[in-house]
Amino acid sequence: MKRVSLSVLTVLMILGALPLLAQENFTEGAVSRVVHIRILPGRATDFWADVRTNLKPLFEEYKKQGLLVNYSFFTKATTESEEDWNVGFRLDYQNYAALEGLAARTDPISLKIYGSREARTAAQNRRAENQRTVHSFLIRQVDPRPMTSPAPK
């Protein structure tokens, strides 16, 4: 009985240590929001006008205020289906803590950029006529740590 208890305890200790071993493999970095968008047919000019007029100035102000580390827009060269995404953007934050209370910190900035709540809502409604969000997810950058050499035998 004592041997079984000792075996169970050993297994639990090993399983409990596995997450710690995983953290030894890399250093955690910035957190990014990645958004994949499908521009609706015939709406590319309106979409890019919205990016230039609204989104880029908004992201620039977020960056200036220290809410974003960086941002970028990108396009996809291939298409797997009619519903696939063709444009995306990435918003880079220092860490997960930067996302806490983000809406309360971005609201005054977006009101400044758009001029009023009504103008902001109108721009969001026009945006919905030009695009569909296909995916939106968070990723965390990691930097693999160097391999450690095994202890000599």
C-alpha cells in the first residue's frame, strides 16, 4: 500500500512539473491580435479608403499613447475558397496585461479620431458594408531558448 501511494505521488509530481519544463523552452514575448478580413466584391476602394481615413490614424494614435507597440496590415496571396480572407491586420501589445481595461483606454482616443459617437458608429456601419471578419485571435510571440547541454555522466 505504501509503495502504491509513493508511486501515485511520484506521478503527480512529474505531471505537475511538466508546465515548468515547457516554460524552460522559450521566453514569452509580446501579444498580438490578428484579424483576417474578406473584402466584399466591388468594395476594395471603399475598404482601403476607410483604412487610410479611420483605422490607420486610430492605430497611430494608439501607438503614440503607448497602447500599441506596433501594428501592420497584410494581404494574402492565395485563396482557398470564396469565403477565405484576403486582407489582415495585426495589433501588437507589450503583454497580456496591456489588454486589461483596453476598451476604457481606447474609447476616448477613438472619439477624438472620429469626432463623435455617432460618427464612429456610422464609420463602423460603413465598414460592415465593405468587409467580413473571417478570424480574430490572439497570439503570443515566443523566443526559443538555447539548448542546454546534458550533464556529463
